[in-house]
Amino acid sequence: MAFGHRRVIALLVAVGLPLAALLATQVALEATGFPSATSAASAAHVVAEASPGTATAPATGTTTGAARHAAAPEGTAAAKSGASASSSAGTVAAGTAASPTSGAASSTVTPAATAATAAAGATYTELVTLASGRSYDLHTTVQAGQRRPLVILLHAYLHDAAAMRDLSGATPYSDEHGFVLAYGHAIDGAWNSGTCCAGVNGVDDVAYLRELVADVERRTPVDPARVYVWGYSNGGMMAARAVCEAPEVFAAAGVVAGALLVPCQQAPIRMMHIHGTQDTTVPWRGGWSDYVKVTFPDSRTESSRVTSSSVVVGVPWDGGHDWPWWATGKLWEFSSQQRLASQQGVDGDADDALPGTP
């Protein structure tokens, strides 16, 4: 049994050891590294800091993912450092090892619970490596026989899944609202969203997202009529491209501080676009961005670049290049009302068994 300094000293006092001997004992214990009440408290503090964050209000002196990103715009050394630190904490907690910026995991560790082993009602998170070598993080609650909506979240340029999780607060939100959640992993921290911002030419990220959806459907019951893709900044651009080029897969897209950079006339789409009017990284009114060296289209006229039967909802807000705290709820409010007509009735509409979902 381990005792702290104070407990040992108290025992020695009880047996009547002189004061000089007590002081000598204290010095000797510290010299040998015997655990003290102070060191135990420090260890507990370190463990708490290593746990992944949530969207709850932070304690005084802490920094949320949104605040960290606002202080250091994506692509800067500070932003990349913050994302890497967040990734490290989240990976340790999940029992996996993944590179903060690469698309593929450096190693895969069997999680404590998976879709095959978790008991009904159990919530679990696992790192999944696809047949292509790409990877993603899956978070869900096991509910046998109930097909639930799937939301895929795509991180910003030079960020990672852990940063997206901290920024959006989507993990606890998905538990509360009953949808399956997957965090995508970009190759070298960038998505090929069109004219921005992939660092590796020829990456087919739409094909990756198709593969990801098919893999999730094999692991846990998903309603194919309610698959949604959301993203932030470069991830938002990728979400817009995905819903345009794979409209038979995605019922809706959510774009935060992003832009639609590809032609989108193939089929009707449904998209919500949340954008800060003070954004200078991806300007709301369009134009040249010194940050990513790209000319962006005017987000106010986005609906003119899609079919007339598409639904594009713009939500401007008085802010900069950020994911506002209310964005996750707003995107879910919009997306959860959208269904693919071609997929309705698949497998007997098993999603109707889910109470509390539209």
C-alpha cells in the first residue's frame, strides 16, 4: 500500500518521534521520490488534461477548440501545433495511434468495444482503416435493428479529426440526438475540394467518402436516406463538392466558413452554408484570399450555381473564420429534415423505430 508524506509523518508523530527526526524523515522521503499529496494532485491534473474535450463550458483559464482556432487561423504554425496537441490527447484516450495530419493511421489498436463486441446501448469510438489504406474515426451507440442517420464531419486545412471534434462538440451532440458520427482524415491535412487546397494532386476525396459511408453501413445500422456530410473551411468546401458529385449518397451538406468551388448542375442538392461576414480567410463576399492564394466566389450568390430545384440556405453571422458554438445544432436542425427520395423505403424504413428523430 502506498502512503503520502503526510500520512507517514502522522504515523511517526503518533509514536512520539522527536521533531528533529520528523524533519529528517520528511527530507529523506522527498529525496527518494516518495509520493506526496502535491505530486498526486499534479498527476491527477495531467490525466484530466490528456482527456479529450467536449463542448461544455470550460473552466476558468482553459481554452476551447473554437477559441484556439480563432486565435491561430488554420495553416499557421500555432494552429497546426494546437491541432497536433489535441490529436495526441484524443488518440491516447481512445487507445489508438494516428498521425495528426496524414490520411492513414500509423497503427491500429483494437478498441475496448466495437460494433461486433459492444453490448446494446453501449457507446464506443474506434479508429477504422479502410481497404484503400485511408482511415476515419467512428463514434456510435449500439442499437440493434435501428437504422440511424449518419453525419460525416470534415476538418479544416492542416487540422485533424481531433481538432474537429473539439471545435464542433459534435460527439456528445450525436449521443444526445441519436445519429452515427464519423470524422474524416484528409491526406496531409488537406481536402481536394476543387481549386483549393489539396497538397497532393489527384486525390479523389469523393471516392474516399463513398468508401467511408459503405464501411460505416457494414459496421452499424445506418439509414441510407439520411447520410449527411458537414465540414469546416477546407472541409466545408469538400462537403459541398461531395454533395454535388455524389447526390445519390448524401441527402444534405453543411458548410461552415467554406465555399462551393465546383460546378454543381448534375442534380438537386440540399445545403446549409454558415459563414462569418467578417471572414477574411474565405471572404463571404468572395474575392482573393491572401491566406490560401485563391479567388473565392461570392457566397451570397451560391444558389445561382446549382440547379433551380436545389435548396441552399445561407446563414451569415457577425463573425470571422470560425465555427460558431451554435453551428452543430443549426446544421442538425436543417439536415435532419432532409432525405434522399431514392432511398426511402429501403429495408422497410427501419429508421421509424427511432423515437425523437424526424
